[in-house]
Amino acid sequence: MRLPVPGSLRLRFLLAVSLWVMLGIAAIWFSAIGIFSKHVELSYHEELEVHVRELGGLTEIASDGAIILTRPLSDPRYAEPLSGFYWQVTANGREPLRSQSMTRGRLDESIAHSPEILHRLDSGPTGPAITYGYTRKGPAGEDIHFVIATDQSELDRLIGSFTRDLTAWLAALAALLLATGFAIISFGLKPLDRLSLAFARLRHGEADELEGHYPTEIAPLAADLNAYIHQNEAMVARARVQAGNLAHSLRTPLAIITDEAERLATRDDCRGAGLVLLNQAGAMEQQIEYQLARARSGAGRKPSGRGVALPAVALPILRAMERLHPEKTFTLKTAAGEDMPLPLDPVDYAEVLSILLDNAGKWARREVTLTFACGPDGASTVTIADDGPGIPEGLIDRAFEVGARFDPDVAGSGLGLAIAWDLCEAMGIELTLHNGAKGLVATLHYAGANIEQV
């Protein structure tokens, strides 16, 4: 399961489920506690009312005027000392009669002032108590007061015990519901994760279209995107062909214009106009060569999916450079394991290496060094260093411009670095130039492309 991240649908759904679960659990908790407390209190009040009536029914006045019970109350807790359950019978001019549980203190008989049974929260021998009481006439017409009480702590203990058990059970239920909700969300969003993986595979050239089968809600989107991908590929292919055809069709009239400009430049009366035409024709030819080179290299096209194996991709290029620049030495160094695959188009990557190695071979005095260094997560750094004169610091930023040439005596069209820059930008590679200890150093840094497995 993927963990939710800020801004994701998974996090939004999880927050919504969590809020709903918390509200539901809180509603159950409050309602259950309220209902239970109400029923427990009602049960206690009914029990006390029954006991006070029982107390009145069992009380008699003996022949000597003493208050006696014909038998003990049915609840044995009234016989246990300080149990929290107490009763008391009083009458004017007679010795009070109290339960065996009331070993200290007394009950307030003022609650028992009416034949109707009344109740209130009062002070008892062991703390606040729920007190019931009523009166009835004795044989001599005197008022006999019957009072019975139960500690409030007994009621609170029952409610507290229920609250603790209910809280633990509802907490476990909330955790289970949240885990279930997270599992349902992850299962429901699984097709979107697979769609994201399919996009990543497509973007890094490991597939030609969005692969996989998707639910009916997503399948039309995937089908439309595949149709768009194929249509876009066809449009790009046609555009490349048309660009190449256009460039080739311009070559013949441009050659004629160049030839006529050269003739004009040889005449004294038209020398200025001829030189202007030659300069403009040269600029046009440069742009045509640039576009043709881009069309041949396939800049901007979808990667083939085969990937690049480092440093094996450089071996045939180095052999070709040794034949092209026989007076120079080309050295290969690897700082990591060989045959590391990168999800890049091998044709475009080889084109970049060829351009940079050829450029280094032109300017180097004796040696060109190619170094591969592979890092974690598919990252790689390639450096091409020569022992040539380098580039003045103020001109390095112009090195990637179309037609940029810093020494007309060195063969070249000024297009190589511009094409290499375009290719690197299309592949997500950072291309930089700087002057090293011996000469110019070109660096290709690829940060890697992590595809999360779902």
C-alpha cells in the first residue's frame, strides 16, 4: 500500500473517511453513555423506592415503644458495614433505628416529611448519597420517618466502568474502521497507481503506449490517451520528414544563390552586394544543416525503450574517434560498475557523445579522457576532458548557440554543441562546460528516473 502524500486523492479520501469515522464513533460514545447512565439511574431510583416501601412495611412499634423490624431487608448490602447502602427509621420521642451498615453518621430525615416518597442528593455516612424518604403515622398518631440511601459513588462506579469498557471497544472499532477504510481506498485507487506506472514507463521509453486493463471508468481515458499518443507520433514523424524534405529542397536554389554571390563578389562594382549575399547564404546553409542534423538524430522523438548501457555505448564511438583523429589519444575511465542501463534513447545518447568527443578531439593537443561515474537511483555523470586551450570564460555561455565558432582555423560548422544541447534537453540530461586544470571539460549529468513499483 502506498502512503498518502499531501495533495493526493488517497489523502483526501483518508481524511474524509477518518472524519466520518470519528464523528460516528463520537456520536455512538455520547449516545451510549447517555442511554446507559439514564437506565442505570432509573434502575437505582426504582430499587431505592422499592426498598423504602419495604422498610416502611417491615417497621413496627413494639409494646415498649421501641422501633423494630419484623425481619431484615431483602438486600444483604444493608447489613454490611459502610457498604454504601443505608436505611434509618426515626420518630419523635423514640430511639432511632439504623441499618447495620451505618456504623457511623446519620441520614437527614428532613427528606421524609410527606406520605409521598421524595428523593434528593444528600450527604451520607460515606459521601454524597441518593436519598429517598417518606412518613406515615404511628399507633399514637406520631410521624414515623423512613429514609433509605445509596452512595452516589456506586452509581458513578457503574457508569465509569461502562465508559472505560465502551471507550476501549470503540477505540478498537475506530482503528479497525480506519484500517479497513485505508485498505478500501488503496484497493479502489490501485488502477490509478497502475495508470501512473504506465505513464512513467511510457515517458522513459519502456513502452509504446499505456499498457494494462483498467476499470470501465478509466478505460476510456486510457484508450483516448493511447489514440492521442499514436496520432502525435504520426504528426511528429510527418513533421520531421517534411522538415527534411524542405531542407533538401532549399539546398539546390541556395547553391545557385551562393554561386551567383561568389561571381558578384569577384566584380569590383558588385563586391559589397556579393559579400552580403554570401554571408546570408552561409547563415541559411548553417540553419539548414542544423535542422537536417536534428532530423537525422531524431531529437524530440519518443525513446526506443532499449535503453543505454554504460559504458558500452561509448566503445564503438571511441574507435571511430581514434581513426578520425589518429594523432590524439582517447582514454576511457570508469568509476563504477560497467553495463549500467539508463532509460534513454541509445541513438540520441550516442549522438551526444560523438559530438562532444569529436569537438574534444579537434581542440585537444594530445589526449582526450572519457570518464563514467554511476551513482544511486540510476544517476550517472559522464565527463569528457581534453588538454586543449579551453574557452575564454566570457564565451562559455555562447558555446551552445547555433553557429558559434571561436577559431575559424579549426574545421567545423558551429552546430555540434547546439545539437548536443537540444538532444540533452530532450532526454533530461544536464550538459555543462567549464575550463578544467588541463583544458575544456564537458559534463553530462543524468539525475535518474525512479519508477515507483505499485
